[in-house]
Amino acid sequence: MAQAEAALVRHYRRLVRLAYLALPADRDRHSRVLAAHAAAQRALPFRWSGHTSRSTGTDRTGTTDRTAHTDRADKATPADRAEPAAAEADPVYAALRLRVLRTALRPRPSARLFAPRVWGLRLFTPHGGEEDAELDHALSALDAPARAAFALRTVEGLDAERAAEVLRQAGVARPGEAVAAAAGVPSGPAPEPPAFDPCAVRVQPTDLLRRRRTLTAALTVGVLGLTTTAAVLGGSGAAAPARPAAAPSGAVDPARLVRVAPDAWQHTARVDFTAWPARGDRREDTALLGRALASWARPGPQTHAEPGTDGAPPVEAPRLLFAGTVDGTGVVVLYDGRRIARFTDGRDGGLDLARADDSDVTTAGAVALLRQGTAVRYLLAPWVDSAETRRIDQPDTPARPLDHPDGVTAPAPGGGLADCQGATVLQLRSSPVIAEKHAFLLADLGGLVPAHLTYTPPPDRSQSDRTPSAQSSQSSPSAQSAQPAREPREATGQEALLAWARAGCAVPDGKPGVKQLNLWAFALQPLPQNAGSASWVCLRADRWTGEGSAATAVVLPTARGPQRTGGGPGRGCSRFEQDTVAWTWWRSPQGSEYLLAAGSRRVTRLTVKGPDWSADRPSPDRTLAVERPARAAVQVEALLDNGARIAPPH
């Protein structure tokens, strides 16, 4: 037991960082920091190798040696960075690491994980640079086993084989796939910066206005105890009940609101919500601004946070994006670097919060300013030169101009994409200062920030017609699969508009909080009996939280709308998982029953197994049609050009 205690104290920082990277990415940073510390602190059981021992030299509140441990957590030393090889050879440390991973990899770690008790404070890992933000975004797209694999490869320095073995011991069903997924994260520095270190946290009081200075010293001591040796060995118990958060005094002072110059977006390479100037006819109305800030500082029943959005107050003065009267109602829009806050004045008003970090020229293109029935007024980005609306189901109908004086649009039809017959989207065009001839589509899903619509076309076959040798390779699956994957592009071209018109209402997630919706046309299949063609698509929804879901669908000539064939949460049909296969039953106009199947560009062979029959054949065009006398339960499988096999998503 003494060896385990010593190993936990020595390697505590690495164990906490390991847990932090593996924990679900949809948590706010405060909860994730506490959960990471709890996972490490609970790695030491009361019984070790058959002997029972309790920590000594500390009480259960963790009051011993706080300052010394906190000082060490402030900065990694060369010895810390040299530890992985030595620690890997230590079986005691390996056992502790395994317990931390098992705790962090639970589908939804319970509230009992939050062992450290923190009153009146919020804890944050500091914001890093652009590389850290890119890495964090890439990790948020992975599932927990893949994030754990990334941590084992980078923090622990394990090779792929050893990382897979540790994951297997931790209970991961497919450790090899997790390691392979982690390898797809863009290369960059190991997560050593403070942005990924839950031991190097920033501290912000949540109720400074109420407590004032009377408890400052006590609060400071409280947070120092979070990463101490005493807390490591003796901290336990359930989390303290959450108290309503309050912002620091500077964050609720209208005079300290950040205001950006009107032309700032023309002189910065960071074109997102941070480049929006303050607009509206009540920008100097301190009473209105004060009410908006007070509403955010003291969240109440009229505060609504979209899924995955932290409802806590801002930790510093936010940016003012808008303050004005819209259709007789006072509206204020603020941005704190992570969230958009919209305050609506009056008895029926309130505060709405939505994630908006890591935005860009398109996802920061508009904010829903005011809703009245099914109509929405938007506040457009300052770089938007022209605005139009168009029906998603009428690709051949020209878009209609939308007035937007000072960035505030006229009322436009709102609503989601589930209505295949009437959904309206925004078509915005950027200023030439940003990009020449750049237009993009945004779809209202009922939240504050509309979703960006993109389109990925099917594999390019144009090269197969250039030379005789290329022409002869058209039937070669390996030649076609060697073509690079197509990248998502703006959904404003005629081909993209037609695809969205036919399949847009099959989106897997049409709720507030979706950042981007992509439609990928992965196969086109000629139908038997000259009945036309079937278009196979995969629609993907990526949320601001980093979570996502996908749905495969087929558009048939005689159908009124798209027919979903499978899908679910995960990273399917994203840049991290570009292989898919789908199938469906189809009845021809002559009444014959066919099983149709199609795969993405790397599929070389399709296999179908029925109750008493099977079909297994090469698929140069990645499609298959099998006539059967009646429909039955079947199993469909696709062989990729690298020998791997995939099945349709459920």
C-alpha cells in the first residue's frame, strides 16, 4: 500500500491529465477538471494486494502540505517529462493508470466522481493558442476510447501496440480501432500546455458580489487544497450542492464591456464573433446593458442554455455585439469568447445562451435576434454584403433578397429542415475583403446560431476519361479508391442545392446547438429495368460541443422523400471515418423486389447474406442490386481496398 501511495503522489499530475483527456468532451471545463482529479484520487483503493491501509498525515478535508503540491503543479519540470519510460516499467503505477482509465471510460461517470469539494469558485484550464484550439477541436470529435488512446500515446509515450493492450485491459472492446482513430488527430505538440493540464487551473469566484472581501482568504485556501497530496490520499465524499453562480464585478459593469471598431473585421485574420462591432440604437443605454449583464451574472428561471452550453456567468467583461430595440423589444447580444448570450428585455423576456467558440466566417455569419411566431430577425456579420432567402425544396427558384439595414434583417421564415416542403434557409454573400464570390447557406434550427450547410460531392471520375490507360482502369476498384476524398464545400452550387432539396429532411440532428450539417453524396446507382437511378447520401450533424451523428439515406425516383437506411451518434461520415455502406429494399415499377446496396469510394466488394441465399461479388462502381422473390432479413458487408470489412450503421 505504501508503494501505491508513493506512486500516486509522484505521478498524480500525469494521471489527472490522462483522465482529463479521456473524459467526455461535452462537460464544461469546471466539471471536467473536478472529474479528472476525482478519477485520479479514487485510483487508490482501501485494499491493495490483500492488505488494508489508510492514508496518514492528513485529514479528510485535505489540509496538509497544500502549498508545496500546488507549487509543483504550476509548471512541469524536466523530470516530469522524463518520467514516462520509468513509470511504464513500474507495475504499481501501471495498475493505478488502469484504474484511472476505467473510471474515465465509463459511459457517463456518475456525480460521485466529483470528490474534491469546491465552494464559491469556478476552475478553468487556461485558453491556449491556435494549435491548442485545433487539437482540442480534433479531440472533441473522438469517442472516449480514442481520446484515451491519444493520451496514452502522447502523455504516456506508449507505442501503438502497448497502448492497445492497456485499453484492452481497461475494458475497451475495440482497442485497435481506438488507437487508429487517435492516430488520425492532426500532428502537433503533446498536450503538455496548461490548456490540457487540470493541475494548472485558473480560479474565478462565482459569488464575489455577495461575499465581497469577507471570504477571499478562505476561498483562496480552499482552491489550493484541490491538488494537494492530502486531497489525493484523503479526499472523498459527494460533491457539494451547486450554488447559483455570480459574475465578478468587472463582468457586470456596462462601462467595461468590450467594443470592437466597426472596421476591425477588415484588418484581422481571425474572422469570427470576436471581430463583430457593437451595433444597435441603444449601445449607450447603460440601464438596458446593466439589466442584460445582471441577468447573465445571476442566472435564474428565465435563463435558457442550449444543450452542451455552460450556464455560468462570464469570468470577464464580455463583448457587446448589439443593443437596440427590435419590433418594440429591447435586445442585447453579448459574447464572452465561448458563448453567445441574447437578452430580451421585458416581463416575458429572459436570457438565452449558446455555444459559439471556434467559429469562423460562416458559423459566425448570423445570430437569431428576435423570434415572433415562425418569423426570425437575424443580426448578420459585418462582412456580409448581401442576404437572401431560399426554399430548400425549390433549388431552381431564384433566392429572394432580404433587407438588412445595419445588419438587422427583415423578418424571415424560420423553422428546421424536417419539413421537406417548406424549410427556408439564409443565403449570405461575404464581402470581397474576406473572399471573392463566397456565398454560403445557414439554416435555422430554433437556436441562437444557425447551422452552416455544406455539401460533399461523389468521387470524381473525370480522370478516368483522360487517357486510354485511365479509361481501362475505370473498372479497377483500386484505381478509383486511390482518388483522394472530396472535401466539403459550400452548398450553393446547383448540384448541392438539388441534393439538399432531395435529401435535406433526413438530417440526423435538427435541434439547437448544431454547428454544421454536411450532405455527402457517396454513390450513384443505376436501377434495374431502366427505372432511373438511386442517389446514396450520408448526412452528418456536428454540434458545437464536438459531438456528432450521421444518417445514411437513399433517394429513389418514385419516392416522395429520402429513405433513411441507418445511422446514429459517433463520427461516421466525418473526415475521421470516410468509409460507409448502406442498403435498402426497392420494388421496381414492374413489381420486382430488389435489394440495393452501395458503398463509398474505397469499397471493392459487397456481400449480402439472406436466410438461404447469398451474393458476393466485386463492385467496380461500389453498388449492388440483387433480385429476390420476397423481402427478408439480410446481412450486408463491404470489403475495403485495405482488406478491412465494414457493416452498415444501425
